[in-house]
Amino acid sequence: MELFTVSLHSASHEAIDRLHRYLSEEFVDLHSGDLPDAAGFTRPAYEGMQITCVASMPRFQLQTDGPPLYRKSAVAFARYILSELEPMLLKAIIRKQFHYEESSEIEALSRYCHNILYGSAVAAPQEEDNAAEMRHSDMERRMGKVADEIEQFLSGNTRLHLDGFVSFRLAPYWQELKDVVAYAVDEYVMDKQYQEFISLLKYFVRMQEVKLPIVHVLHKGGSEFVLYDQEFQLLDTVPADRIVAEMLESEMNMEDMIVSTLITVSPQQIVIHTRQPELPVMRTLETIFEQRVRLCCSCSQCGHHFDESGKAIPAADTTPGKRIRNVIP
């Protein structure tokens, strides 16, 4: 007896094979119970791009065996939608709802969306576990909502046109994707503006004449910095260049003072003494001042200034495989 047939008119042979695999995997637990052969799926019919769910009567009882079968099928269809169709749906929203046409921008925004939904491959290790758990929980929630809609439909219909169902019957799911794209667009625009701003600051740095041979920057923690000259004498506060100051005031936050001061004094070399070389502000300074910046974690001045208790501070971590960029020994 045919219970229902699903069709995927816009899919490839490989895609319908993957859907068949999802269905088979979901049915493993169902077949391990009392109905090992009572229901199953035909091999994909490539001519019509269809898969049919069939049941053997009278062993299969629709009233009792139907609900778990429909649920398992709905979960498999939801897995297929999120893994196979979702990237295309996001790109369609990017083009049609947000009017991006350049392929490079569409691909970039798609990556932003993927990172929001599934995380980045280069996420910080200390954040990875919690972030991955939250994203997995969110994916399960979205998959569950899609499965609920499909399960309800299957219980009263024998034909499921998956493309049409996704297009016209999953309004809450579409709204979530639109919200993701909207957030991704905001992030993309801000990052693009920030990169343009950083490029302008780099231009100012290159155009400035060198005024000091070296400046030592003592990072006392957070966004607190103190500047010293080549003799390690405290530098007086230098009024920031008016144009640079105005730019920083409008664009940057915590590190604006140190950036504006360094651009104004224009040293040939910048040595940053810090116990936190991994902070984003360090990467920002390296990006703006490029080869002029070197990070120091273990010189005598570091030991003198970072030892608030008067005890010796251990040398920087030299564990094999752990690197600190441009560190002065």
C-alpha cells in the first residue's frame, strides 16, 4: 500500500539519493522495533524524481504505526531542507529581498549567514564549546519546527511536492532565514566600512614623516596604555592630528587614543609590552602599523612593569607549537 510520495523536481540525482539516505537513517530505529519490514521507501525514481513510502498490510496499522512513521519521515525531510536547500534559500533572500547582485558579495554574505547559523571554522577555542552547543541547539529547534509542519501535512496528504512546500508552507522558517540575512548584511556592511577605515588609517601612517625612532607602548590591561620613548622615559601626551582624531572619534572606541597618539608621533618602530598579545586591539595595531609593530612579552621592562607584587614573573610560555607574532625575546 502506498502511504505517500515525495517529489523533488528541481533536485539532482545526487540530491534525491541523499534524501533517500536521510529517510533510511531515520527509519533504522523504527525498523528495530516490532515492524522491521512493515514499511519502507522505494529507490528514487529518477524519471519523476520521486520516492514512495509503502507499507505492508495488515502488519502495518495506520492508526498506531502511522504517527511514528510520519514523524521519522518529517525529520528526514527537515534534515534535507536545512542541509541541502537552506544555502540556496539564503542566497535567494540575499538577491531578492536585499538586492545584492554581485556574485562575490552574495558569496560573502552567504558565508556570514553560515557563520551565524553554524559557526566559523576559526572560532576562538575558548568560545567554541559553548558556541557550538548553542548553535546545535538552535539548529535542532529550527529542524523541529520544520518537521512539525511537514508531519502535520503528511498525516492528511499522500503527495508532497517538497519544492512547493518549502516555497509556500514554511512561512515561520522563511522569516527566520530573513532575520539571519538581515543580521548578516548589517555585519557585512560594518566590517566593510571598518576595513575601509583601517585602510585609510594605514595610508595616514605611510604618509607621515618619521618623528621618533622607537616608541615603547606598555599595555597595562584592557584598553589602558602608557607610552615611553627610546630611553624608556614617559612620553608627554601628544595632541592628536585633528583629521585623525575626528576619524577615530566617529569610528573607533576603546583603542582610539593609542591609535591617534601613535599616528601623531609617527615612530619608526613600535614595541608593545603586553601580557595579552592575543587581544583584538593588538591585531588592530598590527594591521594599522604593519611592520613597525613588534610584541614583547618577556623583556626586563616587562618584568619590571608587570610585577605588581614584587615577585619575579615567569617567562613567556614557550610551549612547542605556541607562537606569538613578532615577539622580542
